[in-house]
Amino acid sequence: MRIIGDTDLSVFELCLGTNPFGWTASEQESFDVLDAYVAAGGNFIDTADSYSVWADGHVGGESETVIGHWLAARRCRDELVIATKIGSLGGLSAENVRARVDDCLQRLGIDQIDLLYAHRDDPDAELEETVRAFDEVVKAGKARYLAISNYEPDRLEEAIAITEREGLAKFVALQPHYNLLERSYEQTRAGLVKRYGLACVPYFALAKGFLTGKYRPGQAGVSERGRLDGSSYADDRGWRALAAVDEVAAAHGTTDSAVALAWLLAQPTVVAPISSARTTDQLAEQLPMLTLELSDAELERLAVATA
Ligand SMILES: NC(=O)c1ccc[n+]([C@@H]2O[C@H](COP(=O)([O-])OP(=O)(O)OC[C@H]3O[C@@H](n4cnc5c(N)ncnc54)[C@H](OP(=O)(O)O)[C@@H]3O)[C@@H](O)[C@H]2O)c1
């Protein structure tokens, strides 16, 4: 288990992403994945009010609703760290923050969110208004801790500066786009994460499925995720990266997914990568990351192959 910043949130080293729930995974398949994740010791669940608004006929909230049904059925809320995000639907004005948090709580069927993220910056809202609204959510007991995702570094620092200047609830984690094939975090944000003592909880840890090894040259149609699938990595750089992942996986008799996730977990500042699974078989390919020890030479080999 790992600790988020200086909080009392103790989390499993693999955070379960849930954008497939109610989208590419039926409610039953989602329950199966959640059950298997908890059976493996998992306690850290990542969702958002906007999942899966991009799918035909969806309005957002589908993932939270499935999780809410599962929490009600399993009665295990107290054993879990539940993270959700607001801001992608209607922005981050104070009014929208209040309304969306209430919607999240209702769909999840809980009284308090453990980790509430600002999902993305809202250029139309005053940053101080947003930060104050998040603070009020904490003061009202509707969220325990705050976090942030997808902000440009200067805006991230500005938001942190406001919390420090005004004595508001601080941000304890950053959720950046970071994986073996997306490395800009290392130059643009890792320094800030260190400086402010944030926990890095990277998303798209499997490069939208590409790093699982299921994409191969000449193969098409391996995912139904549309614009959220990994096909954009299917080029010379992607195949080079995959060859390195394959090689390390073979040396350990493990899966490509485990190698990609273990590499990310081993990076400075990373507390727990987030990946999703549509089925329990997919989750089973990811879980060996927990015990996989990559040597310094292997970590370097992977980093160089994907630089
Ligand atoms: N903060 C943000 O802005 C943001 C943005 C995106 C995501 N997220 C969070 O991060 C989580 C992870 O991102 P993601 O789910 O989009 O991408 P990801 O974790 O990189 O890829 C997961 C997808 O890859 C496929 N997959 C996983 N394991 C597999 C295996 N063993 N074999 C074959 N295919 C496998 C599945 O899709 P298919 O089988 O359907 O192809 C699965 O849904 C999300 O669920 C969400 O919680 C946050």
C-alpha cells in the first residue's frame, strides 16, 4: 500500500480506472471486475461524473451509477478509497461545483468522496472561485481531500498558491497523462509534484490498451473504445516500445501489461498508476505488476526504447 501525500489515505498500488463501466463493460462485467479487484486487495477506485458522456446516447454518470449499485450490493464502502472528478460537465464555477458534487454523491450512494478532482481547467471560471468552491466542499464534509488533473503547470501552481495564500484546503494529488509512451510529465510536472508534495496518480497507464500488447502490426479492430483506443500508437515508435516491453515480459514470464504498469509504479513521484479493465481476464493480466521487480537495467531499457 502507498500513502497519498501527507493524508491518511492508504491506497493499493494499482488504482482501478472505471471508464469502461456502463460503456464497454456491462453492469455485470463491471461488478465482476470490481469484485476481482477487491479480492486481490484493491481499494482505490477512480471515476468521474463525465464517464461515459462520449458514448452514443450517454449523458455522463454511467460509471458512477454502476459503482453506486455495486457499493450498495457489496456494502464495502468503508474499505475503499473512492476518487471522482468534476469539471468536464459544465465547468468549474462555484455553482456547478456544488451541483456536480451532489450529483456524484447521489449516483455513488455515499456521503463523502475520499478524493475529489478538478478534472480539467475551466478558463471561463475564476480560478479563485473554483478553489474556494472546492474548499467549501471539504468544509461541508462532502469530500475528504482534493486533487487536480490536466491543468497546465502554471495554472496548477496558481491554484496551489491560492490555497496557500488563503488558507484553503490543499490539493494532495495530481492525475496526469503519463505512461511509457507519454513522457512529457517528467519535464513539465514531476518537479512541481515533488516541490508541493503531491501524489502522482497517472492515467492512461496502458496507453489506452496499446501497452497490453494486443495491438500488433497489420491487425485492426482490437478495441471498441473508438477515439479512446490505442491505435494512435501503432507506428514505428510504438512497435519499438512494444518490442522492449515484450522482451522484458518474456524475461520475467509475465505480461506486457504488468511490465508497463510496474515501470510506471517505479518512477519517482508515482504513487499508483490508473488502468482500467473491461473483463476480469484483463485485470488478471495487470495484477502481476504488484510483485514484478524490474532491475535498474530493465527500467532504463524501457525508458530508452520509448523516449
Ligand atoms: N484525468 C483524466 O482526464 C483521465 C483521462 C482518461 C482516463 N482517466 C482514468 O484513467 C483510467 C485508465 O485510462 P483508460 O481506461 O482510458 O486507459 P488504459 O488504462 O490505458 O487502457 C485500458 C483499456 O485497455 C484495454 N485493456 C486493459 N487491459 C487489457 C489486457 N490485459 N488485454 C487487452 N486489453 C486490455 C481495455 O480496453 P478494450 O478491451 O475495450 O480495448 C481497457 O479498458 C480510466 O478508466 C479513468 O479512470 C482519467
